[in-house]
Amino acid sequence: MPKILIVDSYYPDFLKLWDFNPAATYETELKRLLEFSFGTGDFYSRNLKALGWDTHDVIWNAPWNMQFQQPDVLFLQDLSIEFSPTGALIAGQLSCPWPGDDAVRRCHVIFTSFPHYIPRIEALGVKAVYNPLAFDPIVLERCDYAGYIIGHTVMTMEAPRIHDCVFIGGVGNPSHWKRGMETLEAVARAIPSFKWWGYGYEHLPSNSALRDKYQGEAWGLDMYRILLQSKIVLNRHGEVAQGYMNNMRCFEATGCGALLLTEYAPNLRQFFKEDEAMSYGSPEEAIIKIRWYLDRDHEDVRAIVAANGQRRTLRDHTYAQRMKTVSDTLQEMLVSA
């Protein structure tokens, strides 16, 4: 059974809020943290274990860590993480701003959800594998979601969707979040019931309409519970995506049964059909569509599109499927090494 060590780093803002229990064992505390489902949580390790891997997780910047025996594969969720050279196969996941050529060259293989990163990675002599992001249905269980899955459909007495239209993510321009701010500001001004959770509030100008719509931070399962109670999830991507649909929120929103409204992208229909997710090409179009889908006369249409989107995500866009690609690639590379 090949051994894989999955190393990740978490947002410092999240770790500051996490209530670490100094009396708990390492294994108990790590399990509790991973099951809170921040970022990719245990989505990689759980699904790789089901494929026959001996999996271990490390949160690199947590206040505690444990050393593990030499793995066959060291898998980096954050390419900025420092590590000592080993004889392991070095793999990485890169769906964020470019970390520098040297960080990429340390890896033997990189999985990315950015189509435009493939030739850039390969130009450095590193194997590149396109592998989109995804959703893990385990969060429905962890949120005590009153539903169960039959095939690819959630059968449920679902909780009321009390939020009309929400956005969850970073705002302002401290890094790569300038793109899409015009849409968020326009929606905040035009839609009275719009709400947003996330980070970057302190970077907003004093006259930002988003200031009055801010609900605080929402991480892990807290974020998923908001999505499960939302009618429409507004989404936008950072400049780093270069116009491609890519981010986790697309799959998290649809996986939680909300109607996804994201920017038009040339690859959007590779993931969702027109009756599974909605797109917008301008702030004005986003406002028009939000108003239309919130209208009482169109509630049934919104519910149908949202249900179609959830069905599609549960069928085609889960981490169980994405990890099959990871497992097959790594197994082949280990055999040929």
C-alpha cells in the first residue's frame, strides 16, 4: 500500500479563530480540524484512502505537527511550503497565483485546475495534469443536512433558504481579488437583501456599498451551512483565473443546492449546462438575473436550475472522481520511477 503525506497550510485568519484543545491528542485534534472541512479538509486523504492509499495529513502552519515516516509521495497543497529533500515523489496542487518557477521545479508532477498553467508548468520540465476542483458530499452529512443521496439526487426535507443572494470570499485588492469588485459593489447597491461573508473588509473604501452588507467571516462547515440556506450564490474569479471558470465556490454552491450565478467563461458549459448554472457578462446583467430569479413568479424555475446543478455536481464533480485522476497518475509514476 503506497504511503502519501498530504501537506497543506491554512489561512492564518482562520487558525486564529480555531479553538485548539491543548489537552487533546494530536490525532484527535487533527481529525476535528480536518472534519471542519476548511479548504479541502480531508477530501484528498479520505478519497485516496478509499483507492488503496495509506494517507496522512499535515497542516504545516498549525501550532502542532507530527513527524511521519518516509512517504512514497509528498503531496503539497501549498507550493510555498518548505521541506527537506527526500527520496519521495513530489506532487503538488496549483490553482492559485504562480508561486515562482523554483517552487514549481521542486515537483515531479503538478495537478492544476487552470488550463493556462499546463504549458507553463511543462515548460519547466514538470509533468502537468489538468484536474478541476470539486465538491465533497461528506459536508452535507457533517452539516447535519436533513437529506440523503439517491444516485446523484439529494432527497430532502431541506432547511429554509433564508438568504436571497450571497457572496462568500475575499474582497478588496490586497492581492488577486480586484477583478469582479465592480459586480459585487453593483449588486450590493441594487439588491437590498444581498449579504456577504468573508475577508478583506478592512481593505474596502469608506464609501463601499459592501460595508453595510458584511456578515462576518465564514469558514469550513459554517460556510457550507450558509450555502445550504441560500437561494442564489454570486461568484466571481480573481485575475489569476484569466477568464476561466475554476474556483471551488462553483462546486460548493451547486453541491449545496443553491443556484450558481458566476461570470461567463469559455469553459463554463464544460461543467454545467444552461439549465444547471447561470452566468453573467456584466454587473448589470448579474443584477437583472438576481432580480428575476428572486421574483416569486420564478421560484419554481430557480429551484429546478438549482436542483439540476446539484445533481450535476454530485454526479460529475466530486473529490472521489478527482482523486481517481490523482491516484492513477501517481501510481503510474511510482511504477515507472
